[in-house]
Amino acid sequence: MPIPAIFRGRLSVPVVAAPQFLVSGPDYVVEACRAGVVGTFPALNQRSTDGYATWLEQIADRLAAAPAAAPFGVNLIVHRSNARLREDLAATVRHKVPLVITSLGIVPEVIAAVQSYGGLVFHDVTTLRHAAKAVEGGVDGLIAVCAGAGGHAGRLSPFALLPELRAMFDGPLLMGGAISTGRHVAAALMLGADMAYMGTRFIAARESMAVDAHKEMVVRATAADIVYTPAISGVHANFLRASITAAGLDPDRLPEATGEHVGDHDKRPWKNIWSAGQGVGAIQDIPAMAELVARLAQEYRATLRDAPALLEQAVA
């Protein structure tokens, strides 16, 4: 399945820079799009719908000066616990956001509202059951959040999940989970994805809103420093071991999930206990977004160029 028409000719590498809580903001989005990847942010990174609408205006105005830039997107949490959903959706429709990434449920009214102006709806999934509900609900694309992804990652290997998703869905399919380099992007496409979904690599970018200590911890970390636990946020997610320790918790003796996060008000998930995926070991620096995307594109093209020789060598 080819990537959506609105992306064609506007990408330097087939990547969506994932929406990350307290990480993705206007600079992250605009510079990602200008560099040739789809920049996205969560609506809830702004404290109010008015603030969210202001960000949409700022992003649209800045991208208007770069007509060749990639389109941008937003993440809407559609779970009933999001009291702002109706107002945020209205702002999204009013500003005709090109891509909406939905999480934590399928709400047909949200899908219909975005599609009414020609917008696309991609949905995060971690299992085939979730994917089947999303396809039945009419989404335009699926995002396979596989084992090793930052935040609320699934448990399934992409080698298991992607073929099953592709067998039941011929629309745009994205893959997330431990993707940090252009070579990883090429591998995702080899597995059947149309695009890669990258989050952790973009935490360590200059335009990221993550605090410096978070960025530096990502650079220092290896896969062994990632803890997959339900204890922090109430749902299984990947967090940086060092940030759990800094919050006064023992990452090897965390309590069982209670449905609520652990710690006090000043030691909360994503604010002080920081997320990252297992691909941290390939992250060695904190470049500008433009430099980072150019590097990803170069690595991606080099991998595609060298692939025939590598395959021939493997069977020689």
C-alpha cells in the first residue's frame, strides 16, 4: 500500500515523528515537517483548548512559508477520561489538521469529523484485536506500537504483529518500537510497514521540549536501562531506569499496578519519571531536527542502495 497522497513528494524519509507528552511542541513539529518528516504533537501538551488552538495557528502560519514541507498531525486521546475531547476535536476540525492520531479507543464521531474535511485518522494499536476494532470503525491507517517502543508500548514483536496486521488491512501501516536510525526505518518497510513511527530518537533533538536532563539521560542510556512496568502510570509502559531511581523508587522492586500512578505530585510519569524506548542505545547526540532528519534520510538511502549486495552476500 503506498503512503497517503498528502505525504507523497513531501518526505525526505518515510517517518512520522511521534506525538510525545511534554516533548512535542510547535518547534518540534515545524522543524520536523520542514526537514521532511511528519511532525506531530498531543493536544494535551497544551493546558487548555484555547492554548491548543493557538498552537495550531502558529504551526499552520509557520508552515505556510514552506509549502514543500511535510504535513503535520495531532494526537487526540479519545478515552472518556479526556474531558476536553469535544472542544479539542472542534478546534481540530476548524483548523483542518491533516493527520489525527487517535489513542485509547475508537469513537466513530471523531473519525467522521476528521474525514469530513479530508483529514486522515491513524490509530495506535498494540494487538490484532485493537486493530480489528479500529478498521471496523473506519480509520485510514494503523500504527503498530510494538515491543520496545517508548511510553505505552505493546508486548508483541514487529515480526509477529506486522504480518498479522497486513493480512487484515491494506491501508497505510506504520511501525513503532526501538526505531532510531535510517537503517531501522528501512527494516520497518521490509517487514511490511509503509512508514516508521519514531519517538525516542526525537526526544534527543534540540527542538524537543524535553528538559535537558531527560535528553542527556536518553543519550547515556542503553536498552538495559529501560524498565517495562505498569507501576508508574497504571498501564504497562517503558521508562528510564535512572529517572525511576531519581524519583526515590527502586526500579527492581516496584509495586503491582493499582490503576493509578505511583509517587507524589512532584514525581509523576513523564514529568519527572521519563519515558524512552529500547532503541536508546543507538542515540549518541542531541542534534538539531534538520540535521537529525538529514542523517536519517542518508542512512535510509544508503541501506536501500546496499541491500542487494547484503542479500547476495547472505546467501553466497
